[in-house]
Amino acid sequence: MTTLRFTESNPAPDIAADGHVETPDGFSVRYARFRADANPVKGTVVILQGRNEFIEKYFETISDILDAGFDVVAFDWRGQGGSQRFFRRIDSGYVDSFEQYAIDLDTVFEQIVLPDCRPPYFILGHSSGALAALYTAPAYVNRIRRMVLSSPFLGLPASDFKHGATRAVTKMMGFLGLGNLYVYGGSAARLRKPFEINPLTSDSDRYARNTSVLAEHPELAIGGPSASWVSAAFRAIDVVSDPEHMARTTTPTLVLMAGAESVVSNAAIETLTTRLRSASLLTIDGARHELMQEADIYREQFMAALLAFIPGSGAEPGLPAAGSSD
């Protein structure tokens, strides 16, 4: 029996397998694996979703990647989507540390990607998923050929004072045992904004599609970020911004930035990309935060950049060539 949720407005690609894997620290993480018809296949793309996202939201993008000749693996981070939550009654976006996300990714890689998916391997990360990709990148230098990062969460689009105040307040809330409380946004129901004021996409049809999935399957939704989650994100940003960590992040990386961004800090993205020797930056002018959910005029630019950057030349040392059956 499948773990995925289907709606009429969100057609699913063919599913090779889905279910749950258990992490070493006891969390049940939902995954889905999709297999391309191409022969030979170009490799496998592992999707690292953003906060408050879920596998079903990526069905359209997964279909496009399959059509381009890649296999795909997607999964829900612990605490969101169809994976195990931290609390029974609270739907706040919660995590203690990005080390827990690192455990989720390693579990999926060891139990699903390596035994069942065709190399070479690529990462496609969005927002906080892109931050998780950068956080774990040094550990995957010999496994991941290339990374594509969409609107990475590397800071808030706020003044230095507000940024610093948010960091201090969320850290103090955790110290006082209040880490599971919302920082902003509130419950999942309160988080659903009318299309006209949403900061995520200018495409009304895709916005309605994603909203309808959650309306029919509210169990997939979570509310605003908790103090603990925000504090963990700040600590992860400190790690990926550290010169020693960046020196060990050598995987070729394409960063795509939304020109009309209002959810994450474009200035922080530009700063880190400039300092990270393995990365290059492309701005999609006029686009909002969710590039894969945007209007065609922006989304097509994103997909073209993604598929031009992978699978790469095969020149990366220590990695199998595209189309390899090893």
C-alpha cells in the first residue's frame, strides 16, 4: 500500500517504490523512488525539500526530471510531510539541530539510494533543504557529482538588528525550554495565505494545486517554524559559512536565486556563493522564492539551468560516468 497522497489536480509520476525507513535515532522517514524509462539512465537526482514541504509537492518537477532521463529519490524530513513528527499535538516546524537532517539524508542514502538507484548521484535542494545540502556537502564529496540549490536559506531578508534579535530570542527560548513554540506564522491553517499576498509564487494554478493537496490531506502540513528550528538553522548557517567548511565543500554547485525574493536573504546567498569556490550563481529575474512552483516564464529558466548543469562532464574525480550501470 502506497504512502503517497493523490489528488486530481496533482498527477503523480510512475512510482517505483515508496515507504518508510527508520533512522538510527528512531525516526520514521517517508521516501519515494521513481525510475526513468531512459536507457542508459543519466543518474539519480535526490531532492532535498524545504521546510513545510512534502513529496507530493514535487510531482511535477519529478516528472520533468524523469523525462530528462534521470531517476529520482524524494523524502520528507523528520517532523514534516509524511515522516514522523516530534510532537503529537503541535504542528510547529521543529528540529533540534541540522545534524538530525544529516542523519535523515544519510539513512535514505544508505538504505535507498546506494542499493537501489543508478549512479551518478546529484542533489537538488530548495530553501532550508539547500542549507542542509551545504551543511552535509563535505561528507558527500565522493558520492555526489553535482548540486543544484534553489533559493537557499542562508539568512533572513531583514536588517542586521532584526536578524540578530531573532537569533538571540530563539536561542533564549530554547534555553528556557520553549523551543517548540512558534516564532511566527502560527498553526498550519493560519499559514495558508490568499494567493494575492503569497510570497512564494506568481503562478495561481500551481499555488492552488499545492493548496488543494493540503486541503485534502491536512496531515501533510505543519505550521510556522519553532524557536528551536530557527535557532538550528542559524547554527547551520554559521557552519556552512565557516571558511574551513567551505574549503571542504568541493562539489560543483549551481545556486539559483529568485530576483523577487522576499523569504530568504539574497544578499546572504550572494556573499556565500562568492566565497565558495565550487559554486556559481544564476539569478532568475522577477521570480519569487519557490522557483520550481513558479510561472512557466520563470520555471522553464530554472529547469533549463538544472538540466544543463547535470549530469556534468564526467570529469569529477572518483565518480562513475553518466550512464554507468555500476
